[in-house]
Amino acid sequence: MDKTTHELQPCDIPNLMTADELAARFHCDPMHIYRLAWANRLPSVKIGRLRRFAPAAIAAMIENGGTQNKAG
């Protein structure tokens, strides 16, 4: 019986950015980045207590016009 398992390779893991790194790119305070993420206005992933940002998701958000106000 052939068992096929997918072992996670380093190339499978996206390079995630910290709030400090993203804030430096946007020339703003890291707390502003966190506030946007907490309000679900900036795409992010949680890894335990840490919050990280995928550059591809941020780029897609920018392409779509940036952060959006939540309705209601």
C-alpha cells in the first residue's frame, strides 16, 4: 500500500511580514497596522499570539482599492 503524505517544504510557506515591517513599508505606526487587522480591514493570519501579514494578500488588497469600511 502506497502512503502519500505531503511534507511541508520551506517553499510552501509564504514569507510573512510582521506589523513593524508592514508599517515601515506604509510609513505608519505599527499600532495602526494592528488596529486595521483587529477590525478585519487588513488581511492577516494568527500564529498563536502572533499576527503576521502575507505580502501577496496585502498586494491583492491594494489592487482592489485598499481597506474597506465594514458596513453596519
